[in-house]
Amino acid sequence: MSRTPDAVEPERLVKSRQRVADHGEVFTPRWLVDDMLDLVKGESERIDSRFLEPACGSGNFVVPVLERKLAAVQAKHGRSEFEKRHYALFGLMCIYGIELLEDNAVECRENLAGTFTRYLSVDGDNEWVKAATAVLAVNIVQGDALAMTMADGEPITFPEWGYLGRGKYQRRDFRYDSLTQRASASEGLFAHFEEHEIFTPVRTYPVMTVKEIAA
């Protein structure tokens, strides 16, 4: 189904011809992103569904995913400021990205953080801003999705965040190469396995509050 673009400033889909030649970098237009997300509408509007974009660019896919999650937060928890803020952060925690180019990775984190902070109407040194920044620093990584390595050559590691309720979060880190094996045998990257399964975290953190994540 084709669409006629609105009479607004066109989206910038290419940063430079050289980047297209060197890296095949072309950004996906918003209307196409929305159509694709509508194909998995139920998942894209679940607060706890986990999305990984292995070539996330500046966030053309992951920002709309976050917007849908925040809309779900508002519908389900908007009457409670406490629950609204904690579930909004959890929605952010469930978004992951890998990007080869450093400037894109930085821009992606900034775009996600901006969407999150505008929703909560916070800025500056607020602990929610700091917590979001800490989450994005580990959820959006600069690296090679095919080689499964970071820019420094180390294996990509992603955190599995869980919201336990009452303002408490749990974090466990898994290697990306292990998670891809898990995904091929299960329902998703972080599907729950029995204790005897070989997929074990490389690190488990104590239960944390927003203040502790921000620190």
C-alpha cells in the first residue's frame, strides 16, 4: 500500500553519499516503520516485550517502539505517578540496539532519552534522566551485529532487566552470542529457561532502585 507524504519537511534518509557507499547507510522512513510495527501490533504495544534492532542507526525503529510502549504505560498506569514512572523506565529497558557507527549510536541514545524524558516531563540532573542514561549506555551499543562484538572487539553483552514491582528492578547480563542461540530454540532473546539450562548470565546484580541505577 502506497502513501502520499504529508506536506512537511522531508525526512533525512541519507547523511552522506560517502556513508552510503562505505556502510550502506540508508534510514527507514517513519511511515514504513509504523506499517512494519503494525504487523506486530500486539508486541509493539506491550510494555514488557523486548525489541532488538541490530542496525539501529539513530533510532528510526526503536524510538517509535518506545513511543508505543509509553502509550501503553499511560493507558495502564497513567493514574499513578509512581507506577507510570517505573513502568516507563521498564519500557525503555526492554529496547536494545546495535550500531556500527559511533555517531549514530550516540544519536540513538539521545533520541530515546529525549522521548523518555519528555514523557515524564523531567530534565537536567533528575534521577530519572540519570537512570535512563545508564540504561541506554548498556542497551544501545556500538558494535558489529554480525561479528557479535563491540567496537573494542569484546563480545557484545546485553542486560536483561526485570521490574519486580514496588520500585525494584533486577538486572542480569548475557552474552549476545549466547542469546542468539537461545532465541533460535525459544520464544525470544530473554525467554525463561529452567535452572538446568546452559544459558546462564555472565553477571547478576543486586536488586536496584531508580536511585541506585542512576548512581
